[in-house]
Amino acid sequence: MDHFRSFALPAETPRLQTWWNAVRDRDSIQAVANPIDYYVQRFAKVLGQPTPVGAAQK
């Protein structure tokens, strides 16, 4: 979601970040994961084009 809505896990959630990193780095997840561009293209069909950082403030 960071490509579309500038979303990242908040720094105040270290346990959530640790969990996400553990899930993301699992061999079973890596075996079925696609390149980030694959997801960006598909999300663009649903969410529209990414919003450049700061564009919503103009």
C-alpha cells in the first residue's frame, strides 16, 4: 500500500513490524510471492494510479 497511499507500519508498532518481517521472510511466502510490480499493476486497476506524496495537499 505504500505505493498508493504512502502507508507504512507505524514506528510505534515494533511487535507488528517484527511479525510482518517474519511472515514476509518465510520460505513458504517467498515461494509464492510475485515481484512488487505485479501487485502494483493489479492494485492500480482497483485503486487507480498511485497518488504522489504531497499531491493531496495541493
